[in-house]
Amino acid sequence: MTNPEDLVLDEDGVPILTDVVLSEQEFGTDHIPDNQLAHMSVEDITQTILGSESIRHRLDDIAAELTRNVRIQLEQLLRPAIEQAVTEVMDDSGSAAFEAIRQQLDNALPEILADVLHDETPGNS
């Protein structure tokens, strides 16, 4: 473990992380010999890490979780506005939605009543 006095600090005094937190296997560098890894460029190491199956799975998990969280937050933010808009449209008796529903009920009600009366008539049960 590194002693606090051995830490490399940036100009703001924040420690610069130099130790690998994940294992080489998790990073996908476990199949690269240490002497070769030490001579690889940052770009090559980055490509190796990003090509790792475990890292790809972690990134997929993070993306799925972020997507779910964004969807939930959007639903929560938009729900009150959508409910208010639907209520205003449906409560407006002169709206096109009201008229369309009213027309459908006018057209369907005679048949619905006939079916209910037919089912309720003795001998039709």
C-alpha cells in the first residue's frame, strides 16, 4: 500500500491515482506479459482494456442502468404535465376528443342496451 507522503499530487493537491484498482484479468491485460505491457503505448493499453470482455459487460451494465434511470426520471418529470393536458382536453366538452367519444357512445349504446336486455330476459341465461 502507498504511504500518504508518497502520493503524487496535481497542482490542486488532489492525489493522482497510479495504482491499478481492477485486476489484470478484469482489465483484459492478463494475457499480456508484464515486460510487454510496460512497453505498450497508452493507446494500445486503452484498446486492450476496451476490448476486454469483462469491461464490455460492465459498460453494457452501466449503459442499461443509465437508460433505465433516465426513463424513470423522464416519466416522473413528464407525468404531471401529461396528466394535466389529458384532463384539460377530456374535460373540455367542446373538444374533438369529447365529440368523438360522445359519437361512439351514441352509436354503440343501442346495441349495448339490446345485448344487456337480451341477456337479462328470463330464459336467455
